[in-house]
Amino acid sequence: MKDTLKSVGEDVVSELTKLTPGDVALSDIIGYITTFGKNLLIAVVVYFVGRFLIKYAIKAFQLMAVKREMAPSLATFLHSLISISLNLLLAITIVGIMGIDTSSFLAVFASAGVAVGMALSGTLQNFAGGVLILILKPYKVGDRIEAQGYAGVVKEILIFHTVLTTPDNQNIIIPNGPLANGSLINSTAATTRRVDIDVEVAYGTKTDDVRKVLNHIIETDERVIKDTADLAPVIPMTTMGASSIIFQLRLWGKSEDYWNLKFDLTEKIYQELTAAGIEIPFQQMDVHLIK
């Protein structure tokens, strides 16, 4: 057995020593072409399979966006982001299959990402805030919100900022970063809202007379919710002030009726109390002179 292996080894060495430099170069070229052709074939197959999978993934995302009623601006952005990311991943994979070192590409992309991130840190924060707002939906177009010292109706929700419209028809542009990370009040998120109106009357006024007038105002206004026990109107006497006693009319109405209901009832309260002879006092001070 040892003699046989020794003989085979000697024959191989003998044949290799007979090869000329030209034969070695030709052998290397043939081997390179064979390897390159095999890698190219695999790369082509991976490309077509990858394109099919990317197309399928994008269609699945589009169906999900429609089903979840995703905001158009967010859906468009995510569609582009998914498409670019998957195609870039496919390109890097094909380059790796072809035998090209991809570490340099990854290093360039990483360096570019760090540089862009540092240069656009504020913009990226607003972008991330916009994505969170569009996904979590703390408010939507048409809601009335108060945030960052401003109040208004939401006109547009974009990727980087939100546009509010004030009652006097001014546009306020607020970056999404602070909106996503800060506190805000959404006045129209619920379907109902409580209206509180303070009613001041003079000392000596009978409380039953005040409640009679206020209950009449409530009963004659159809916008006031009266048929739900949890939302039934109440009229507590809340304060004994320096020159008046104060009742608070607490009632519920639809969110869209809040301001009109508050303004209309305030005027009605003044008219009805005056008609009933109930005094609405001015701010006053009693001064006692001691000799």
C-alpha cells in the first residue's frame, strides 16, 4: 500500500515538473473563468429571485397600509424606504456572490450614515417624531389640540412638522419632534366634553331660586346631554367669595358643540337671572370707619 501511494505521488510530481509557465497560466485562466461563470450564474438567479421577493414584500406592505388606513404621507415614505433598503441589500448580496469584498462598501455606507446623522440630528428627530405621530395617532387632522404654547385645529400632519390653524385663520407650523416627546391636550379626542360655567350671585339670594333658573336653561337647550346618568348636569355651590356666592353649572355636550354651547349659555344665564330679579354683584369692598 505504501509503495502504491509513493508511486502515485512520484507520478504527480513528475507531471507537474513537465508543465511549462504557459500551461500554468492557461490553467489559472480556465479555473478563473469557470469560477466566475458559476458565480455569475448564481448571482443572476439570486437577482431574479430577490426582485420577485421584493415585489411581493412591497405589495404586502401596500395591502397592510390600506387595511390599517395608514396616513398617505407615511405610507409613501415607508414604501420608498422599504424599496430602497431591500434593493440595496440585494445589490450588496450579489456583489458578495461575485467574489468582491463588501466590507469596504459597508464601511462607506456606515461612515456616510454617521455623517448625515450628525448633520441632520434635529431633522431626524422631527422625522422620527412624525413617524410616531402617524403610527400612534395621538391626534388626527381636524382635532383641536394645545401643545408647545399654541392652540388650534390640526390642518396637516407631515413627516417633519404639523400645521395648526388658529381661530383667526393663521397657520402655525410646529416640528414633530417636540410634539411626539412633549405633552399636548387633544380637546376633540372624545365625543363628549364637559362645559363649566361659574355663576356669581349676591349674598342673601336663595339658592333654590338660582337653581330653578339654571335648571330651566338646561331643560330648554337640546344640546345638553340629560338622558345619561353619568353625564347628568349638576349645579353645586362651590365658593363663598368676598362679595358673592358662586355656583358652577356643570353639564355635558358634544365636543363639536363645546364653544357655542358655552357662549350661548353664558349669555342666557345673564338674561334669565336679570329677568328673575337675581342680583349679579360687582366686585366690592365694605369699609368700616372706626372713630
